[in-house]
Amino acid sequence: MQRRGTEYDNPAAGAPRKLFGVLGEVVSAAFKQWEEVVCPLCQVPPKPFAVDCLGFRLCRCPGCGLQFLNPRPTADQLVENVYNETYFAETESASGISDTQQYQFSRQLQTIERLRGRHGILLDVGCGNGAFLRYIMDAGWHAAGTDIQLAAGARDLSCPLWEGQLHEIHTGNERFDAIRLNHVLEHMQNPLLELNRCRELLKERGILFVSVPNIAGISPLIKNLQSRFHLKRRRYRHYGALHHLWFFSPSTLRRLVECAGFRVLHWETPVLRNRAQGSFIERIYWHLFERSHSASILDFYLIRHSK
């Protein structure tokens, strides 16, 4: 899809304007085309439960409880106005990995290897600047990546790369030992379609890793209450509705992946850490939130259902 500027571009620079952090009126004016959505699991229209600070309508399926935007901007509008050069500029200029990423990458790869075995070929969907691809190649894995728009850092890698939505990409006869969707599924137009494509691309006993924001975590639940009673200046901003289309809890994500033909091998709600070790109080905090499955990130490790 061609990426163009918008009516509110900077006329001097001719570059698309960044929508994050602007007023709701500016966001609303940017999107010209909207579409109605039904629940991909129940195929029924959702019921609205809130309007966020940017004017997006947050809805819930009356059948399964899955939350999502309805209506929402079309895919072309999102690519033009959100996933443009401004969205990827920070990713393109990033170099190296932070302590938090080091901990996160290590935790994810160690769990994949425990469930699948060491080494093989891993497809990173939404690979960004390629930081995770570099990490796994250094660990002895073969790597491949996709993104809706490949950043410069990823293009420098000597591994297979594809640009576009996963269900539109043809990988030939290539199949993968593991596929990673790290904070990607909530952005996808049709998560069930993309999960089905992942199932097709996985080898026998291959592992699918999915990480999404956990809308049932303690922090989002507290922010929901604050928003409901108008105690937050920017109500429901934590949903990230400008670019997040779907909002998952452990139960709704499980229903979705099982509908796509996957079985959950392991799931957790990790706490992002600046380092692997912390103070005694920090370790207690991490332990409580992770053991109670109440942290704000939701990680699923999946395998295809056997026929």
C-alpha cells in the first residue's frame, strides 16, 4: 500500500504529522474512512461500554467478552496516518538493546527452547528494527522477519524479510520451528486470520509465541475505574486505541487461539524489568504480580492441535 502524507502535514517539511499525543479533534479529522466490526469468535455486533479521550468507541462482545474498537479506521487509513514514517522513525534509529529488552528476549527464547528445543528457524512477525532477529541469530537460530513497513535496521540483516500483512505474504515452501508475535496481534485487522496463517507456516510441533497487553491486569483495571468515574484527565488512554484494535484478557485470548487450532502449552504475565536482579522489595513485587497472573503483559506459548 502506498504511504502518503495527510492534510495536516507540516507544509514546510512535507512529512506526515505524528498523531500520538495530539488532541482528539486532530485524530478524528485525520481518518476519513471507518468500518464496522463484529466479534471474530461469535460473529455478533459488540456493545459499547466507553468512549476514550480521543473519541474512539470501546466495545465488548456480549457473547465471549472480547473487547475491540467499533467502528475503526480502515487498514489503508491506519497505514497512511499511523504506520507511516513517523511511527517507524524511532525504531529505525535505535541501536543495540536495552537491559529490559535483554531480559525480555532471554526469557522468551529460553521458554521457546524449553518447549521446542534449541535452534531452528524462527519467524518474527512485526520485527521492527530487527533487534530480536539479531539476538536469536547470535544465539544460534536461523531468523526471518516481517513487518508492515520494514525499518532500515531490519533491512541490513542477512536473513529472509518480507513486508506487508502476514496473510498476504508468500514465503514459498519455507516453514518455521517457531513464530513470534510480540505485541503485534492487537494491531492486526483480523487476528483470527493471522493466527490461521501462523498455523499454516509452523512445522510439526512448532511453537507460536503471542504477547499482548493484558486488559485484565491490575493496572488496567484500576485505570478503568479511574476513567469510569472521571478521575483520569485522559480517560481510557491506557487502551492505546489509536493503534490498538483489540484488547485481550487471558480468557478471550485463549478462546481466540483455540479457535485458530492452537493449544496453550504455557502462559504467564511477566513484569518488564530493567535488569534480571533487583532489590528485595522489587523481587517481591515481581513475584506477586507474575504468580497471580495480574501484570499488564500477557504471554502465551502455543502449539498446533494434533489432528
